[in-house]
Amino acid sequence: MYDDYDYDEYSMDELNFGEDPSMDYLLEDALLEGLHLDEYSIDEPDIMLDVPYVPTDEKIVDALLDLAGVTSRDILYDLGCGDGRIVVAAAMQRNARGIGIDLDPMRIAEAMEYAGNSRVEHMVDFFEADLLEADFREATVVTLYLLDIINLELRPRLQQELRPGTRIVSHAFDMGDWKPDERVNCGGINLYKWIVPAQLAGHWHWQDSTGRSFNLQLKQKHQKLSGQALVDGQPARLVSALLQGDLAEFRIQQEGSSQLLNFVMRYKDGQLVPEDNELQPEPATRCYTAKPEITEP
């Protein structure tokens, strides 16, 4: 293998740089000469990402938009938007306005470029921000592809700051004991939907068209209601109390009666506005004074 190599052409003496006075210095000295090492330090990264970036498959994007029922009347917020594909798809396919929020400036730059290439830049905006602190109150739809622990951190703000009836959809991760209103499976991946419930805990009062007086004392955990009822000051049975978004339904049975009184109301501006004005002419109002004592019938 080495028979043709001419060792005489290069001698080890010629390769011994140490014997040449002009090369009599250390390599380190040559490389480091003139450098001011104090100017260089290992800094902490500018941003710390709580959620790794994993792009959402196009089929999942479509399924999320379907699950949320996105239309042209919606304002969609994607928290942790990545490259903006959900926001852009909502604009292109549903003619919906979209806002994307992400902590990573590289992702925001990609999202803005993608929106421009898709010619929907006039319908969308992207912001570099901490999604745990971002203002998303105007959303009618919120999309999430975060971790379950981040969902739980966001949950109180989602429930308190979003308007009742706002839809939230999440790719793969749930919200702990806030059970979804709907769940679908797409290619082996769970997608979850919640409808933000009105906050109805407390004491409510109204009258029906016959003049009967109703009092409800409600307890609430997420979208689940329970409580006690009075009719004309007498204990009554609260057969059911259902809540979906801003729509509530109460079924009440007076003691000694087989008749079920059914009231359907929609939460608006701090009141429960009746859907049937003939049965209930005026809205139910929240009472902040001392509540009447209600005992089990």
C-alpha cells in the first residue's frame, strides 16, 4: 500500500518546527494573542421556553377548527402559535380573524412570513409575548397545544377573563378536573373542547308571570351547578341545574307538587335573561344582601 510513497521527499527534520527559530512559539500564544477574554462570557439564554415547539399536523389543524366550530364571526387566539399554521388556516378556510402569541421570536418571524406568503396578513397578527401574561379577552375561540401543566396554569384566567360561551380547544392535553364539554379522537390523538361557563355561584331571585317568587342559592365548580331553591319562601326541590356557556336551565319542583317548572335563561350583563318572556317576564338578578335561609325540603 505504501510502496510508492517517496519518504525522502519529506524528512522528519523538515517537519520539526521546533528547530526553526521563526516557529519557536506555542500555538496557543499565536491564537490567543490580542484577544480580550473578559469580553466573552457564557450568558443565560434570552428566553426560556416552557413548551417545546412541535408542529401540528394539518389534519389536526382542520379537526380543531371543526371542533371549535370556527366561522367568519370569530376571533381566534392561538396561545403558543408556533409557525402560525392554525391562525393562518382559520383565516384562509374560515375567513376568521386570528391572533397568534408565542414567546419564541423565531416562531413569530416564521408565522408572519407564512401569513404573508398565504396572503392573509391583513386578517392576522402575531405577537411575541408570554402566553401566561398575554391579553386574550377579546377571543371567541382559543386554541392550545401546550403541556397539561401549562393548561392548568392558564385555566383560572381562561375561566375568569374570557366571555361566557367562548370555545377552547386543546390538542392532546386536558384541563385536569375541568372536564371537557366534548372530546373527539383524531388519528389516535385526543382533542378537547370546553365552553367557558358563566360564573353563576351565589344567590339569584326572580318572579314568574303568575307572581310566584323564586330564590336559588347556587354552588359552582367549572360548568357544574348545584344548589337549593325556594318558591314563595318555601323549600322546593332543584331537580336539575344545567349550564353551557352563557345558557342556564333550572328545573324546580314545589313541595307536594308533581309539576316541574322549567326556566331557561341566558347570562348577560350580570343578569339571567329569560328565553321565554311569557313564563318569566323579567330577568333573574343576583342578590348581594343577606341570603334567605334555605333548607332541604
